[in-house]
Amino acid sequence: MDFCFCIPMICGCQTKISPEGDQTPRICPRCHNAAVTSAKSKEYFEFCFVPLVPMSSKHIWACSICQWAVPIQQGWEPPLVTNGPAGGYYPPQPPPTWQQQPNYGPPQGYPPPGPGYQGQYKPQ
């Protein structure tokens, strides 16, 4: 009598992020909250959900609210928190102004509407 056993073997890579260095909060460029801190990101090879071999590691800036993360680069860091609003939310910069078009009609060069065109809706 032959027995055949099927044993699932699960493997993959997982990234673990741990705080590192100065934990002074900084302003997130994505969500504008004071939740960015320095951290270390480590990627492990896992077999059956057990981390076995560290694959890579890097130093990052990470936001704990929106999960934004970027490697630490020389000469750039997120702005420090100053005496700002009470909730920790810093509003984004206003969008650039744009000029409104004076005429909202059809674009120039289109032929006039045909005989089946009824125009705007007019209640009876």
C-alpha cells in the first residue's frame, strides 16, 4: 500500500522595520503629519514563517501613519516639527493658481449643431 503525503512548504521574503537613531518627529511630505522618524529596514528570507537569512538592510525615513518610506540620503531630511498646530497635522502648500477660461462653449473649429440638436433642457 502506497502512501502519499502532501506537506505544504511556504517560503518568501518579509521586510521588518525597527526604529533607529534620533526619534524626533518630522513632517511627512505625503500626509503632512508629524510622524516621520528614522528607522532600519531589514529584509529576511523566511521558510514556514520563520525568518532564517537576512537578505538586505538599509536606513530609511518612515511615516507611521501613511507608511511612506524613503532611503536616507546625504543632504536631505524631512523638515523638523516646529511649534505648529495642535493635532500634529501640517496643511499642504496651496496648489498653484490657474486661469479660468472665459468661454465654455464648444472648441473653435467645430461645425454648428445639426437639425436634430435641441440645445439645453427647458422644463415644460
